[in-house]
Amino acid sequence: MINNVVLMGRLTAEPELKSTGTVSVCSFTLAVDRRYKGQDEERQVDFIRCVAWRQAAEFLSRYFRKGSMVAVTGSLQVRNYEDKNGNKRQATEVVADQVSFTGEKQSDAEPPMPPPPQPRRASKATQSYSPSKPGYTGAPDFDEITGDDDLPF
């Protein structure tokens, strides 16, 4: 069986991080355009309720704002519950496993992106680029490894 959902849309409100004890949770709604529109009609929009847990919730609340374009992958979940008046209700939502940027240019109002992780360097690698070394044709972004005894494979 497969339960996989992929969405891309805009956040309809500021994401708010909450905690259930030691676990972070963030509920949010995505406005997602439908792929089609009728003749002489405006494009229809679906408002899809989503929830993110743990690191995905923290990432979402830290880097996204109302109106941000977001890509979400996850699964569809249907919950049954009883409201305050004793009526049986049903809620359908997407449980987000991954939340991603969509390549949209970052505005000044959004917090800066964290720096990318630095690559690990081999212990015997040189730390400088020298194009004058005979036989060296590598790019300045790569370090020359002088021996193979520290390689992990």
C-alpha cells in the first residue's frame, strides 16, 4: 500500500511552533492551486491542513513566513475525534515528513539561511592551492590527498 503526498503551495499564516512535552509540532495550512480551471473561470485554490513534527516543525517555524512557497512531502492522515458538544468529527491532514524551500528568492524580511555544512577534510590533505605543483590539475575547491592510508574505503 502507498500513502504518499507531495504538495507545493504558500503558507496561509505564520507557522507557530508548539511543544507536546519534549516533541515539537507545527500545524499549518497550504494554499495550493489546482492544475486546471474551467472556461472563463478563475483558477481554484485548495486549502490543505498539514502538521509537521520534530525537526521538520522546527525548520518550518524558523525559516518560513506567511506567503512563503513551500514544498511538502508526507502522508495523508484521517483522525476521528469528539468535539466539545459530543459530536463525532473527522479531520483530514497531511503529516509532513519533509519541508523544503522551492528556490524562491529570499526577501529581506525572512531570516538568513544557515551556512552550508563544511566538507570533512582528510588528515593528510594539503590546506592550500598551488597551481605551480607539477602534474596538479585539480580545482581550488579540492584538497590533494597525499596517501591512501586514511581513506574510509
